[in-house]
Amino acid sequence: MLSVYEGFFSGGARIVHSDVVRGLAEGGQSHQVLSIHGEVHREATRQRMEDDPCYRSLTAGGVAVTSLGRTAGLVDGSVAASVFSGPELAETARAMAAADVILSLKEQPLALLNQGGLPRRPVVVGLHRSDPENQGPALDELKAAIADGTVVACVCCAESTRAAYEAAGIPGEVLHVIPNGVDLLRFRPDPAARLAFRASLGIPAAAPLIVFAARYATMKNVPLLLRAARAFLAREPEGHVLMCGAGMNEANPALWADIEIAFGADRHLAERIRLLGVRRDMETVYAGADVVALTSASGEAAPLCLIEGMMCGAVPVTTDVGDSAEIVRGHGFVTPQDPEAIALAWTAAVAGRAGLAPALAASRERFSRTRMIAAYAALLDDVHMQASPVPTMPEPH
């Protein structure tokens, strides 16, 4: 199997896909990864492939990762340039020739895979958003690849993804839903880690703590999160809000501008907001939290932060986007896109955390990484079998 990435940069889709690839490799399949970009400038952060946790996880698991070496500043909806050099196409052709099936992480790499002259291999595309019309020309690349028989299946991480792509003109028969899952050994409640993490930040053990884990992107609606934080921190004198992800750091001037606008005269309240940037120990961050918050306005499908946070014992509070409401049903709170309503839901979630713990614990199997990888393996085996020629018996003499 060959997986093709647009690049290695912070985001839930890359975490899920990389975890699937590593899990399939652990199960005995042979996998390699080709990344179009070797470095990406995104969310006010320079992200080198070799520094990325997904890259390190894959290579540590024995999965070979190579890159065409491009450097790009990418924004939401952009795709890799559709013009590739001869050496880039030659390297891609070599990688594809060695594979039986190609996995494309989202539809953006199809700008490369649709180039003429490359080996014909069945392609399976992982779809991880619910706004196909906002993916630039990538939707057209997907439609073209399906029409010519290159793309034989698409894996949707959420029902909202399947519905959105079918509405956008993708044939329903190629869309398969495999919900996201996480490593339950890694993401679990950990009282000792909770206390140690809070102590490391000087946050009291009993203080209400909200975690917002997202990259700095328009779809994440950071201004709404900050307005809710202002209302929450004004009501909860011991409360704290942590923001982590690409661009959630002090070096991002746009984030500071958002904070100034949201807090205004109450700027002193923002002293209880911590900007943690990209973390490699999210299981510890979530274990230390009371609430995992999501304020996205669009684009989400099955947000990984909600699942990871829930599995660590944090109560999810989310806006109604993608499959978020279904994910948190019975385990958390769904809010309108209103800062006061969100702040009140955070307070209710903190107060109700102990009572929701049994329901969170009972839902763990539903969000299992093992279940997710087994479903991918079954689909890929089916694609491979259908693509392989059926041997014929020799004619009797």
C-alpha cells in the first residue's frame, strides 16, 4: 500500500490517517508514505515533515516515508500546484508501481495522482470534512478520478461527510463510512497525570479547566471561543482556559489581536488563558481538563479532539457541526454559536463531570482504534481482490 499526503502538518485528519497506516502495518500489510511537501508554513507555524509527530510515529513503526521536497504556505481550501516536474513524476511513478492500492489522504493529493502517464492503481480516498465545496479545485479532481475509474472508493469519517459529498455529486456507491477511533490505551483517564499536568502549569487541582485543541483556522471560530472564555472566566474566578494547536502560541499576532478584541476592558481575565501551541502529549492535556471545547462554524466531520478528550474523562461541549452532536450525545453538551450559552454549558459540564463519567466509560469501545483499523483493512482487502485478475484454468487438450 502507498499513502500519498499533501504534507505533514498539524490536524486531526493526518493523525487519524497515520494511525490507520501504522495499525495496518502492525497487522502485516506493507505500507509506505509519499508526501508532496517536505515543509509547510501554515497557521503561523513552520512545520517540517521530520518534526511532525505523525512522521515520527510512522517511521518508528517501520513505515518508510519519502517526500517530493516541496515547500509551501498552505491555507484552508488550497491544493498542491497541479504542475509537477519530470523528476517529481518519476519518483511518484516508482512509488506507485510498487503498490497494489493507493491511499490518498483527503482529495488534495489527486492533483498529483491524476497526472497522465502514472501507473494505474486503484485509489482509495480518505475524506475528513463536511464542506467539499470549500476544498478549492480538489472536488473537481475527485470527480474526474472517479469518472475515469482511478478512485474506486472513498472512506468518510462521518455520516455528515458522506451526505455532503453525495450532495456535491459524488456517487453514493463509492462512499463508505468508517468512524474515527483512538488508541484507548493512550487516551484514558489518568488521575496522576491530571494532577502532575495541572501542577506544571500552577493550576489548582480543583480549578475548572477548559481545553480548546485546534489549529488557528477560520473554520475553528477562535473569536467565538474567546468571547465564551471571557464570559466563563468572569463567572468562574478560579477558572482557566488552555488553547493548544498550530498557531495557538504567543508568536501568532493574529491570535493576540483576537484576544484583544474579545476581552476589551476585561483584558485582565485573559491572564487565565494559556497558549500551549502544538503539544505531543495531548493525552496528558485532556486528562488534566474538565471540558474539551469545540466552537467550529463549519467543515468539521468527526472532530478528533472531542473523541480524544472524552476518552480521557473530559466532558465535550461543542457547537452542532458535522457529526459532533451525535458523537457527544449522552456524554456532553451541544450549544448554539453563542458565547454566553457556551460559557454556561462549560460551567454545567464542570459541575456534571463526575455524573457523566460512567457514560463516558461505557462508550469507549465505540471509539476504539482497533475497530477503525479492522474496518479499513476489510475495505482495502476488498479493493485489492477486485483489482486483482482472477486466474483462469488452462484449457484441456
